[in-house]
Amino acid sequence: MSAADFETLLSATQATLARIASEFSPAVFASSLAAEDMVLTDLILRNKLAIAIFSLETGRLHAETLGMLDRIKETYGSEITLFKPETAAVENYVASHGLNAFYDSVEMRKECCRIRKIEPLNRALAGNKAWVTGQRRAQSTTRTELNAQEDDAAHDMQKFNPLADWSEQDVWHYIRSNNVPYNPLHDKGYPSIGCEPCTRAIQPGEDVRAGRWWWENPESKECGLHVVDGKLIRIKSATN
């Protein structure tokens, strides 16, 4: 991509974020603290946009990921709001199935994701008109039909994916050009980062999300945050 093309892409993303802040308040950004989300964090905080930022602290994150919270505070003077799973739900899951039962089946893994991610996400989104994600179409086979703006009927709000058209190269070009802090795991072969026991480094040539739930088929590799009624489908584009 030429410099001019990237500037056009960036301007479109900035315009989308500005529109979210002005037309869909209150709005929130769900950050995983990974590279794409640090691009959006930088754009939101540097431009002082009225979009609150939160992250899901599942209780199983890498130390490097948690360290990003301090780096964001040091760089931008802002703190990220954390939403954690219900303690009783986690304890019941572990007592009934074991700490790492998510390795046993897709159903057990999705139940763990439901407890540690989906339920906290629902609390984080409550009362807002829109939410923002760092998803990109090129990330995986489950995201090839990703829309920049979607009607999220499940949460009764608009969902925005401002980086839908960005490539991995675009993400890193922005990070390096603007000295954006990023998770050091990215330098160790982790292009996509989730919970520690469910994420591994990838090998050269592998899909960028191959390290997420690597023991499962590619078609099942979503935690449920971006799935409707348990199905791996895209929700309707708001611009269609």
C-alpha cells in the first residue's frame, strides 16, 4: 500500500471513530490490549474522543498482557476499565470440570469463554449505544465477511469494526510510525493474543490466529464475543 493509500485508510478510520463519538454516545471500545486494539486506543486517546475503553480481565491472561495496562497509563495518562468474571461462576466451573477443562471439548472451551468473557462483556456493554472492536477481515476464516458497521441485535446496539479493511502491515506501520506501545508477546511469535493457556506462538506461514485454541478446527475458533445465537455468522451490516 502506498503512503497516500494508507493516509486515506487512516483518515476513514479516524472519521468513523469521530462519528461514533458524536452520534452514538455513550459508546465503548472493547480492547484485548493486542496490536489492533492499541492502534484504536492511540487514535481514541490522542484525539480525546468520547469513547470509553474497557478490557476483559479473564483471570488467565499473560503477564505481558496485564503489563499493557501500566504502559497505557504511562503513555496516555488514562486507565482502562476492567471487567472480570463472576467469582462464583469460575469456582463452580473449576470444581465441576477442572481448571483446564476447555481442552476437553469445544463445548467446555466455549463454556469457559462464556463465563470469563461473554458474561463480563454483556455487563460492559450495558447502557451503551455502540461498541467498537479491533477486528479485521484478514485475521481468520471466521471474519472474512466482517462489516465496518453492523446492527448488533443481540445487544440492541451498533457495532463498529473501524479496522475491518486494515492489513497486518497497516497495523504495524501505524504502531511503528507513531511509537504506539504494544504487547511484547507480538515480538515472540504471537500475532493474536488471548488467555495464556489458550494461546501459543505460531510458525512462519501459519494463519495469524492459528495460535488461538490451536487444538480446534479453524471454523470453531471464536470465543463467542462476536457470534450471534451461538452461530459463527456475521451480523447484518448496518449499511446494507
